[in-house]
Amino acid sequence: MHYFEYKNGELYAEGVKVQDLADTYGTPLYIYSAATLRRHFKAFDSAFEGLPHLTCYSVKANSNLSLLKILAECGAGMDIVSGGELYRALAAGVNPEKIVYSGVGKRTEEIRQALEAGILMFNVESMGELERISVQASDMGKVARISLRINPDVDPKTHPYISTGLKKNKFGLDLEQSYAAYARAMTLPGVDPVGIDCHIGSQLTTIEPFLEALDRLSLFHDRLKGLGLRIEYLDLGGGLGITYDEEEPPHPSVFGQALTNVLKDYPLTLILEPGRVIAGNSGILVTEAVYTKKTPSKDFVIVDAAMNDLVRPSLYGAFHTIKEVTPKDRPSLNVDVVGPICESGDFLARDRALPAVEPGERLAVFSAGAYGFTMSSNYNSRPRAAEIIVDGDTVILARRRETYEDLIALEK
Ligand code: LLP
């Protein structure tokens, strides 16, 4: 469910015409709906109301400051993976005691920054990291709360680039290594092992892999009791999928119920790290057709958004629905929607049936709120798009369009 709807033949973001926003702010333009974000956060969070829990929005999905502020106002905690994300979360007013820090390559400065802020927990991904956190925390006169990220070797049945809980992936520690790491953690002065963590992948469209991972983690939790450890938190990561095309992922309430059934008798606080399911369908990318081009083998619509703005189609072969901002009644063509970047991999859609749009018309690329702007770049020296948040009839310029001066501002 989202608040990008057609009214009287025109696409609206909540109470505002998308065409007007594109006229005012130019294209390519990211537009986010505040009501959709709040709705998604609440739908997700309330799905776990039967359990002690903390929903930590995964900042990497969309880290715009205004967007983080909206979620922080809803009571969201945050899942971060870098010092930069910590900086953003704190700037957005997130309570540090609701921040968990994941990632395989935390640097010493980043660890110290997080200790200084007083975050809830580090999700530790290697023995080296465990030792380093202990040394740094001791040096600062602190004790760091930690979870170990367990790699449960479960197949999430998603794109290989976004599967993270398989033995061959770089993430976490396997069960045996984890056991040894907990035993070691108990001897270290600077860490307090209070949690168990895993994240098996992203864009999961069934619940089974989560339940399988949970099953392995709960058996492991029983084993840890033998060490005399008192675990307080179970972090299951993020990963719940959304509908881009015809996927039918479980509704958060179904996901919540399934986890609640398993965990209701466990004396643990559940932590969740949803990203895509909160932000994905809360955003669209608006682009303008620059040219249309017919070749003997294909029809192209060349638009002003490119792989530097939204890399998901190029990188994962991902599907994003594309619709006209102002639909007209006309025949449809089978086209490739491509950007101006000098690579054949620069496309937003391939072999897509689309109405025969004319240059100057706007298209909306749906489900672009997660891993859209955050993965954008300046490739081909293209200034990054502006980001708008619509809240009812109110429009917030959440990030101004970059300028050519911005492009060279850090260089000499
Ligand atoms: N927690 C951890 C430790 C993660 O690595 C991730 C995502 C999440 C939570 C959030 O997962 P979500 O709920 O959004 O599925 N760029 C890719 C997605 C990469 C996901 C990386 N990790 C894409 O565009 O599909």
C-alpha cells in the first residue's frame, strides 16, 4: 500500500501532483511519501506487539535526513553499518540506545564513535572485530554490549548478491566459530555478550527461510546457556521483501505472527532491521523522456534518469514498474527504457510494454524508495537527483539537486 495514486488521470504523491513537482524541482527527481513511510513503519512495528521488541530501520535503504527524522518521530531505532550512518542517525535525533551497528569492516574510529555515542549494541562479525572492540572499549573505560552475527547457512532464495546467510558469504561466523567467540567474549574485559544476531538476506518473499534461521538460532541459544551466558536480545536482521512486479511477499502481520508463535515463550527482546519493506514502496523516481529512438531491432525510450540514479535494474536485473505521470490513451510499444550513460548496461527496463511516450513526457519509476538514492553516484559527472518528501499537501525539499559546482567542490 502506498500513497502514489492516479486522480482524474494524473499521478499524485499524497495531495500533490507529481507533474507539478517535476515542473518545480526538475527531473530526475526522487519523491517520497511521508504517510506511506509512517504507515509502513507502524504496520511492521505493530506486527510484533505481542513480543518485547525493537524495530531498527536499516539506514542503508534510504538515509535521507528528513526521512530518518520522520521514522525517528515514529519511535524507530536504527540499524547502521558505518560511521556515516551513525552520524546521520544521531543528526536525525535517533535515541542512541536504539541503534545497532552491523557490518564486517568496522574501523577503529567507527567503533570509538559508536562507543562514545552509547549505542545499544554492536553486531560483531569476526574474532578480530571482537578483540578490537574489547580493546577500544576498555581504553575508553567502557564495556560494549555485543551480539555475534551468526551465519546460519540458510538459503534465502533471493538474488545471489543480496544473500548473506550462506556458508560461502563473508558475513558473520558459523555456529562453531560463534560458540568459540562467545566463550572468548566472556573472558574479555571490554565486551558484554548480550545478544545473538543474524541477517540472512534481502527481498525474501517467503517466511520459511526466516523460520529456518530462527530454529537454528534458538537451538544455538540453548547451547549458550551451557556457557552460563544470559542472552537478552535476539536480532533477526531485515530482509522482508516487497512487491515490485508480481511477487507476493507475506504481509508484515503474517511475518510478525509467525515469529511471535515461535518466540512467545522466550525471555528475549526481538530486534528487527527492516529497510526495504519500510522505504521501498514509499518512493518513486520521476524521469523525463528526452528522445525516442527506433532501430531495426528495438525501440528505445531515452530518459534523463540513468544507472547512476537507480542502479538496481543494471546491477541485479531488478524489475521496477514504470508508468506515465499523465497517462494518455494510446497504443503500447515494447521498449527498452534507457538512460544517457555510456554503457549498454544502463537501463531502467528492458522489453517493457509502455504507451508510446513522446519526448518531454514524464515517467514514474515505482518502488524506488529503498536502495535508490542511497546507491546513486556521480558517474558520467551527473549531479545527483533532488529528493522531495510530500506530507499531505506539504512539500519538503529533503535534498537539493546537486550542481556542477558540487561536482568539483572537493577536487583541485
Ligand atoms: N540488516 C543488515 C545487516 C543488512 O545487511 C541489511 C541489508 C538489512 C538489515 C536490511 O535489509 P532489507 O530489510 O532492506 O532487505 N542493494 C540491494 C539490497 C542490499 C541489502 C543489504 N543489506 C537491493 O537494492 O536490492
